[in-house]
Amino acid sequence: MAEGGWSERLVERGGRRLMQMKATIACLVVLFATLVVVSPTPSAWVVDQASTNLHNLAHGRVDTLVTSMLIVGNPGRRWWACLALLFLLVERAWGSRRFVWIVVAGHVGATLVVAALLVVGINLSWFPTAWSTAEDVGISYAVLGVIGAATAMWSALPRLVWVTAWTWTLLENIRRSPDFSSYGHLVAFCIGVALSAWVLVGRPAVPQRTRPERAVRPVDASLAGLAAGVLVEDGLPMHLLEPVLIGLALWSVAAWLGPPALRELRRRQRQRQRRGRTPPRHAMP
């Protein structure tokens, strides 16, 4: 009976854990299935048909808002592991439904904003005409949106450092490679930050008990930051972002193991000591 009860509790706990990351699992399954079907090196025709460039959008190819996110190539096992870790931690902080909205807002929102900027910029000769037919696929917009939403996982001071470091890195990336995708990365991150700010303000539509900054520990936030750093290390300048992420991780561990934790341990120790000194109650004769 005891073994059966233990196994049932284990299965129940595992089921609850899986339900907490159902959106992440669904996203990874769809991405991996697309990778298997399309192959790690998709043809130029597939990339052209899936791109969310002005040419496709002008011809009513609204489906590219979804298909473009599914073409990820073959970035390697470490990339997949870090993507799963980042998505899982943010989903656990925000909840599955809000996490899906973050991914959609980051990818679709940034794509539409960039498309509008391209229309204006090309008509005013700010941007080259070739950008209207350029390849634009990948999940980077959604990833930057999730990274921006992870802002709400930090407390006040680390939150400011997090936003400043990522914003500076994305602006530096625009300076180094001023193409439309670099602008899209900044827009996607700003969308995620705006969503996190909306939650932190405490709108009535978001119950207080589900606010991300109260739903996760500092270690979760630092793990999300390190996973995000690995995901973007090949595409963004890391000379400022990398030490900031490592510093935030060390700060989070120190905060988790620091004075608040020690005070909690002392409080529990005093409670045990008081219980030990309390004389046993005997029945009245």
C-alpha cells in the first residue's frame, strides 16, 4: 500500500509538472516536427515561401506570420536545451496561456511593426528596396519577446540592470549590422518588456497571486538569463551582456542563500527549540 501510494503521488506530481509546461512542450514538438519534415537545411524555395517579407505580405500571405517562425535550421543540441529551459521557466512564471500570448506578440507583433517601418523607410529611400524581398525566417523574434517578458521575474534593481543590458546590446547590434532583423529584435524585446510592465503594474485582469515576480525564485530568473545568453551568443555582441548575466546569476544565488534565507532558517530553529522546551501535556486526574 505504501509503495502504491508513493508511486501514485509521484505520477500525480509529474502530471502537474507536465501541465505547467504544456505550451513549451507543444512549441518544441512543432518546431522539431517541422525540422524533420523540412530538413535541417531547407531549400531556398521553402525559405522564400515562409519569409515574412513585404513581397509575401503584400500578396496576402498571412500564413507566413506562422510558418516563418517554424524554420529554425539545425542550431544544435545546446540551443535546443537552452530554448526549452528559457521557455519552461517563463511559462512557469507567467502561466501557459499568457506564455502563448507572449510568443505570439513577440513574433507577430515585431514582424508587423518591422513591416510597417519597411514600407515607410523604402518609400522614403531610407532602406534599400531589396529588403522588401529579403529572407526573414526563424524564431528569434519570439525568443526576444520571451526574454523581454522575463523582466518580470526579477526584483527591482536586477530588473533595471536586465533591461539596460539587453537594450544596450540590441542597440549595439543595430549599429554593427543595421538590417531590418536587428530592428525587429529590439522591437520584440520591447514588446516583452511592455507585457512584463503591464503585469507588474497590477492590472485587475491579472490576479495578484499569479504575478511572475512572486511566482518564481531568483534562481529561476538567473537560469532563464543564462539560457537566453546562450541562445543569442552567436547573433548579438556579448562583451557587456555576458558579464551582466553572470553577475545577475551570482547575485540571485547570493540573494537566495543570503540574509532572508538565514533568517528563515533561524526562525525555524527557534520554533523547534521552543517545541522541545514545551513540557508535555498530561491528562488531568
